Amino acid sequence: MEESPLHQFELQNWIPISLGGFDISINKAVVFMWIVVLVAAVLMVMAGSARKLVPGKLQSLAEMMVDFIRSMILDTMGKEGMRFFPLVATLFVFILFSNLIGLIPGSYTVTSQIIVTAVFSFVVYGLSLVMGFMLHGAKFLGILVPPGTPGWLVPLMIPIEIISQVARPVSLAVRLFANMTAGHVMLAVLFSLTIGGGLLVGWLPFAFTVAIYGLEFGIAFIQAYIFSILTCVYLGDAFHLHGHDEHAH
Amino acid sequence: MPQFESHFFSSLIFWEVISFGILLFILYKYAFPGILSVLEEREKKIKDSLDQAERHRADAESRLRDYEAKLSAAGKEAEGILAAAKERAQRLLDENEQRLTADAERIKGDATREIEQERRKALQDIRTQTTELALMVAEKVVQRSLTEADQRKFADEALEALSRSQQR
């Protein structure tokens, strides 16, 4: 394989479209966004319309997921956080399906695009800021001074906390993007080694490919979970000022 | 890295927002309410079932206690009835015995009195007959030599002597 392991992330404009001066051309990532939406919507709507008291497999899975997200929200935000349930759950579903569908060979991992994860993270962080200022007004700036800070430390704490706040959306976006990218790069490298090594040595990187693939499958879930729980934590911080600061990173 | 090629950003942002919005709408409208309601329903059902089971258990327990109390009460009652019956039987027995004894006593007394009476009567009869006999005899002997009164007086004296000798 002479191809770069990063080749898989390259995009080409398949159908060039322009809207009001902006390029909104259809490329592989866009198509896979649609596939993610389609698959997720079909499965979730099917699960949601089953409504059986003793659930089948699909309904069971969907219920497990919904219950998981619900308890996550209740743990971090409490009962009033349930109004964010649709947002958090859709984020989880979208990211999870993107990660999983991206694992299918030949497909495209939507969440390996930094701009995709950045949009999610800035929307989430922006929403938490808006919520915070709406609920607490100017007092929300108190999030920059953790409770129990001695007065003489305040001038030092405020810049540190500003950095920590700015790091939130950045780390949220980079974490998901980097995990997905790294996983797929690793798979590509190992697989090119397999091809390049031939039967004699190739079995070793191939065994690693299988193992890493299994690991990537777990990471697909874990990253979706991390992204949504951090969403809950950030929104929860906006709700309860100085409530769960320790979860921030 | 290909991901930092910024000329794809606008289309990715645009389609991401659209896709995510559509997914959010579909899930919010058609998937989450169903799943959440089923979850809540099941939770409620489980809670209700547990509550009901707890209620039934408490019910059964109280019923058991009830029955046990009733059983022991019934046992006590039976015991009481038995004791009362025994006592009554004893009393009846005693009464019967007493009455029988009294009856026997009375019958004996009656018989004794009757016998005594008969004896007296017989004695009286004997006396009368003896007197008459004696009178007859005396009359035969004396043959109207004496007045009726004298005769009777003699006869009485004789009888007196006779009865005295008899009593002795």
C-alpha cells in the first residue's frame, strides 16, 4: 500500500452545490451523515413504536440506551435537566451511529471530521453559557471563582478558570475527533503492514487489526458516552452554579 | 491532515446542522416519547407490582395473625365449653345422687311412718277386739249382774293391767 493512512479522511466534492455564496457540495461525509440519520431514525422509531411491556430485542436495546441517557441526565443535572433529554439523547445517538457506521470498511466516519465535532461541542458549550446567563444573570460569572477560593487567590483563579472554560469546548471537540481519527489511522497503518508483510509476517499486524477493531468498537460507545456526559456536566454547571465543577475534565 | 482542509467546512457545517436537526426532530417526535413512556409505564408497573405484593404480604400476615388468634380463641372456648360441660355433668351427678339419697331417705321415712301407723292401727284393733272379746266373755260370766258402767270399768282395768304387763 503506497497510500497514506490519512487518505481515508480525504473528501471530494461529488455534487457541487452553492447556496448564497457558501459551498454546500455533497461529499462522502455528507452522504454518510444522511445514512447515519436514516439508520438511526429508522431503528429508533421502530423501537419507539413497539411499545411493548415485555420488549423485543430492538426495543430492549433502545430502552437500555434511553434509560442510560436518562439516568446520566438525572445524575448530573437532576430532574429539571430532563428538558435537555432530546438534545443529549440525539447527540448520543448521532455520535454513536456515526462511530459505528464509520467502522464498516469503505464507509466514512463523520465524527472524524474536526469541524463536525467542533459544531457539536460549540453548540453544547454555547447552550450552557446561554442557559447559565439566563438562569443566574451576571452571577454566572461566579463560575470563574470556585467556591472556597481565598480572596487573594481570586486574581490568579480567574485567568486559570477562563482557560479551563475555553478548554471545555476545544477538548470536547478534539477528544472525539482525535479518538476517531487515531483509531482509523491505526487500523489503516496496521492493515497496510498486513498487506505489505505478506503471509509470512503479515499475520501479526493482522491479528492486531482484529484486536484494535474490537477496541474501536468499544471506543465508539465510550466516546459517544463521554461526549454526552460532558454535555450533561456542562449544562448541569450552568444549572447549578458551583454544583459539579470537579467533573469538568 | 485532510480534516483541516477548510474548504469543506461550510458544506459539512451546513449538512451537519440539517442532518442533526432532522434526526432531533424525528427522534423527539416519534421515538423518544414512545420509549420513555414505555420505560415509565414499566417502572410504574414494577413499582405497582411490588407495592401490591407488599400489600398482599401484609394482608396475608395480618390474616394469619387473625386466624391464629381466632384459632387460639376457639381452642380456649372449646376448653371452656368442655370444662363447663364437665362441671355441669358433675353437678348433675351430684344433684342426682343427692336427690336419690333424699328420695331414698324420704321413702324410707315414709315406709317407717307407715309401718308405725299400721302397727298402731293394728294395736288399736287388737285392743278394741280384745276389749270386745273380754266384754263378751265377762258378760257371759257376769250376766247382767253388773251395770254397763261397772262392766266397762272392770274391763278397762283389766286391759290396763294387760297392756302394762305387755309393755313391760
